[in-house]
Amino acid sequence: MIFKKADSALIIVVILLVSFAWWGGKAVNTENSAFVGKLPMFENNFVEHRTFNEKLNKMFPYYEPDGTTYKRKIATYFEQKEAEAGSLYKEIIDSIPNLIEWEGNDGKTFLQPPTNFMVKEDLQKLHLIFPEYRKLICQLREERWQGGSGRGVAILSCEIYEMEKYIDLLKFYREQFISSS
């Protein structure tokens, strides 16, 4: 049952991503676009990505000492980030208690048992579709390379960026669901 729901979710995510990548790219890449003022989230996302790439280029200077070593270092860093995300995901899934104790605005606490299985199920779905999401959004974002020699590294850098955003999200969920118990 999870796979059928995940397949439906994946289709929806892909449609949204294609729309986001096309519209987002148009809004940001056009200097005087009317969309920029109306859709600041797209501009902000691309600015963050640009800033991330600058940070990544400081960590791994472009083609130093040579192209093969540079690409290997970027790929190794990606694998480390992927392992970090997997570890965080496993920690969250394994640690979500059967009951979550929440503190209300009035300082009183209450238990919320029925949602924990849904939280786990939703996290499992997210973790299942995330690699495909990451791959597609980065292929679309880096299409400007059109098969050039820098496309592979550009896509990998984008995937590292998306992975770091995912790791931040998992850290938030860890705080939300584990620390609150």
C-alpha cells in the first residue's frame, strides 16, 4: 500500500518540480521579470543555491589539482552527506515513541498517540521519493549545461545542495519528534 501511495506522491512531486523549475528559472533568470516581485521564494532559492555553490567551491577548488581528483572529492562528499541523511532518518524512525507528549500553550501536556504511525509512514514516503526528487530537480536546474563537460559536477553539486536542505529538514524533525518526547 505504501508503494502505491508513494508512486502517486512521486507523480505529484514530479509535476510540481517541473513547474517549479520552469517557473523558478524564468523568474530568476530574467533581470526585469514581473514574476520576481510576485514570487520571491524562487529568487531566494536560487540565491541560496548560488551561495552554497560558492561555499562548495571554497571547500573544493574547481579542478584542483586536476579534474579527476576534483570530481572524486565532490562525489565522496556527496556520499558522506547521503550517509548522514540516512543515519538521521534511521535515528528518527527508530526513536519516535509510541506516544508523543506535547506541551500546550497553557503549559499543560497531553499525549497524542494516533499520529505517530502517520509520522513514521510520511517520513518513510519522503525518504523513499527524495532521491528521485533530488535527481529530477537538479537535472532541470542544471539543464543549461546541455551535456557539457561540467554538467555532471553541476548536477552533483546541486544534489549536495538538496541533500543539505533535506538534512536540515531531518534535523528539524528529530528535534520535533524525538526531543519533545
